[in-house]
Amino acid sequence: MSERAIHIGVLISAVTLAAWVFGTHAHDTPPSALLASPTQPISPLSVLPPGSAFVLSADVARLEQAPLGPFLAKRLGHLGRASDLGKLCGFDPLTRLAQLALAVPAAGEAAQEHADDFGIVATGRFSASEITRCASAAIAQRGGEPALSTLGGFSSVRDRKGSGGEVASKDGLLIVSGGSYFRELVDAADGNAPAREHEDPRDARHAALRRALGSGDIVATWLLSDRWFERVSGDSSARLSPFGAVRALGARLIVSSDVRVSVLLECVDADGATRIATLIGDMRTSLGSLALAPALSDAARRIELSPAGAELRLSLTLSQDELAALFDALSGP
């Protein structure tokens, strides 16, 4: 799998996450024992092994309670096919989620060596037996052969006929992963991860980006490898693009009565940030010559640019009416 494919996969995962979150609000009643909050709830972010290239976290419970929740449920719910999963499993595990973290551990050339490595960790109101039955049913439906095992305190399910990842669960905690990353996640969640003598510098960069972004309902940070833009675009001339100066980026989404989006670009130097800001400004002035829907043009024009040294922040706030117009524009012919 190429890095470009991984990037596209991460994007699809983020969109699917939104669809999962807002796919349905018809919660079935879980066992009363699972409704109680644990004394020391585990943080999905704390389970992720060190050195990831991409990290996304979502406060699913808070997203569901947002004023715009019903609206987003209606506009995004069909993407996740949550009702299909509910019929298959007898309950919809996606409506039971509380916190979620997603990670891809490698980028650049290393990504090809660890193409199967990914990790999703989630907490919520579900039992290990429910997740095991659901995962087994999903594997069987697509023609696979579920294989059940026990790993520490987790019940595990994988497809004996394939290598598309593995699901491990215990009451209130779920892991979906593949490659060598899977065992690392299980060991970390079971408290058996090896002690770290030194902090991974990539973890420190993720933490710095998250602090700069601030808290949000969804926060994602991405450490980019050399020549990343050239690989993603598939064009060798892309090395001349100002976007090649970006070394890391982060995004924050806050959903309340409106949606506030903030993107932070961390560039090689202040000149790189200035060149990107200039390019974005030039692109906005030429919007009139493009055959874009008015909603898309209006949103692009309202993006605020805030350069600060080697960093460039992009901010945009969208009302429900503006979101509706954007959805209509994006779902049209």
C-alpha cells in the first residue's frame, strides 16, 4: 500500500467516523452495569503506542449532545450505513461509543513497510460478548470464517481466511487494528506495555500541535514526511509547490449551535508559511472564474488566515444554514 493510499484511507476513516457518530440516535438500552462510569476510565489516546504519524481523537458522546447533532444525523447518517450494522448485530455498537482514537503509525517510505498497521481504540457502553458476536457476524456475512481467541483480558476475533485486521474487546473497551500494531495496543490496554525510557519526539510534536489547536470535539494531528506532497499528488513537479513546505498539520472541529473549524499548518520556516498564505489568497481572488457552487465560493472567501512565524492558521465558522448549503453543493451532480 502506498502512502497516498494510506492518506486516502485516513480521510475515508474520518468521514466514516462522522457518519458513525451521527448515523442514528435511536439508542437501545444497554445493560445497567455498562451504563455506570468506571472509577478510572481509560483514555483511548493513552493506549496508542509511541511514534504515530497520524492521530485523531473524537469525543463522540459530546458530539451526540451538540445542538447540531440532529441536523448532522440527518445529513451524514446515510454514509455510515449504521442501520445495516444494527440489523446485522442486533444492536448498533456505534451509538454506544463515548471516546475514540485512531492512529496510523508510519509515514513516507516506512509506511510501505508497515502498510497493515493501523489502530482504533474506543470506549463506550458495550460488553465484550456483544462486540464479539457483532464482529463474528460481520466477518461471516462477507464470506469469512471468524476465529475467536483470548489475549490477556481481551476477547479477540479475526477472519481466518484473510488478514484485514483484528477486533479485541473487553467490557467498555474496543480495539480494531492490524499488523504488528495490534499486539502493541492490546498490551498497552492491558497494562503490559514496556516502560519507556525516553519520550518519542513524534509524540512530543503531536502534543505540541494539540496544545496549539486547543480542545475540540474532533482533533487530528499529522506529521508529514519529506516530499509528502509529491507522493500524495503523484506528480514529481509538486515538489515546487509551496505546500511542500508543510511539515505537520493539525485540525480541530467544535460542534455546538454552529461548526467551528480550525486548521494549523506547521511549515519549515516563516517564508514557507508566507508563501502558502499568498497562494491561498491568490486562489480566493480567482474563485469567480471557477464553476463552483455559491456555497463553496462563499465558504472559501470567509476562511480567515492568521500567519505567525512558521505557522499558519486557517479558521472558518459555519451556521446550520451554511452547512446545509454546503451539503447540497457537495452532494449535487
